[in-house]
Amino acid sequence: MSNSNYSIQVIERIACLLDTLSSSAGTSSLKQLAAATGLHPSTTHRILNDLAQYRLIERVQPGRYKLGLRLLELGNLVKDRLSIREIAIEHMRALHHATGQTINLSVRQADEIIYVERVYSERSGMQVIRAIGGRAPLHLTSVGKLFLSVDEPKNVHSYAMRTGLLGQTPNSITQLDKLERELAHIRQLGLSRDNEELELGVSCIAAGIQDDTGKLVAGLSVSAPANRLRDEWVEALSACALRISEALGFRSSTKTSMMY
């Protein structure tokens, strides 16, 4: 075996052991790790000893192991350098290709959402009114309502008091009780819609993007002329939002603040 092939094999074994340890809620024994990875116990023991020297794993008691704090340190460095825009853009392009519609990435800032990225083309059939960096009230947008849906009820009440729930179209939600019913519906579905509530003629569907802790950090939305919005886009939108979330470290087993 060449040196390069041997190095690749070692890396694959290390990755396999780390993946196996990460799937365990507690500690794992040498025997369990060897069985799960298909490695010989002596090979497993040798690799684990090397990983322990670099604090990538910890030996908590004789023959039992767990992930090490060095991985946490490295993970935090990676997390600090992550850009949701950079991670999301290729997924957004794929969703635009699948739907032919405008795809928006938005984040919350105080009582508004900010559009931080967008993918569209002439075939989207819709003029983009709010540019990247543009803002809109939470209660008038599909992504904004996602963020309100994970707020405590008292915080939603405070938002309503601060903003007055001012509307911009005849479809805008301007009453607190109606907004609360809408947010309950969003929590139930895990998706949010804007039915010409911000701009007449424009409707949106949004899904949440979550980080490694399950916190809602952004929203992904499909915008289209109101008469062209299709329910069949929901599956592609949800799958795209999940892929971006997973790239941020989210796992479906993570306790989520979205309450889906």
C-alpha cells in the first residue's frame, strides 16, 4: 500500500470512530467502537490513544471514551467563521432552478427582517422591489412570522404594542388576535405564508433555517406572483432549508426552538 493510500485509510478510520462517538449520548467502550466501525480492537485502541493525546477524545475511565474538548474548541472556531449567505447560496440557486421563482434569504433584526441574499432571474416573472439589505416588518412577511412564531406570547404582545401592527395592503394582519391565530397555525405546519400582506400581487412561502442548537437563525422563502404560487414547491423549499440547516450543524434529533 502506498503512503498516500495508507494516510487516506487512517483518516477514514479516524473519521469513522469520531462519527460513532458523536452518535452516542454518553460514553462508548472499546468493544462497542470496534464492533460499530468494523475495526480490529487493537487497531481501534491504537487510534483512540493517538486521538486522546491531541484531546480529540477523552478516556473517561478504563476502556470507555467520549468526544474531547478540542473538538468543541475547533467547532466554535468554525461556527464563528460560518456565513449563512455563503452556505445558502448554492442551495438557493438549486431551489430557484427547480421553481423558477425568486428565492430570498432573510434574518431578523429587532422588529424587522433584513433580506441578506436573493436569487432570481427574468423568468421569475416578478420585479424585485426590496433589494438586498432591504427591511420589512415581521408581521407582514412569511419569514418574519416564522420568527414571531417562536417568540413567547408576551414578546408577541410587546411587538404588537411597539409597532401598532400597521398594514401595507388590505390583506395585512393588523389585529393581535388574528396574528396569534396565524402564528399558532405556523407552529403547527412548520411553514409560513404571506398572502399579499406586504405587497399586492406578491405571495411567499417560507421555511426556517436552524443552527446547531436548533435556534431559528434565518428564513428561506419563495416569492412569486400571487396567481403563480404553487403548493408543490413546499417540499422542495423545506428540503432546501433543511440542507442549509444541516450545513450549519443542525441535526433532526436536535431539540429545536421552532416547535414543529
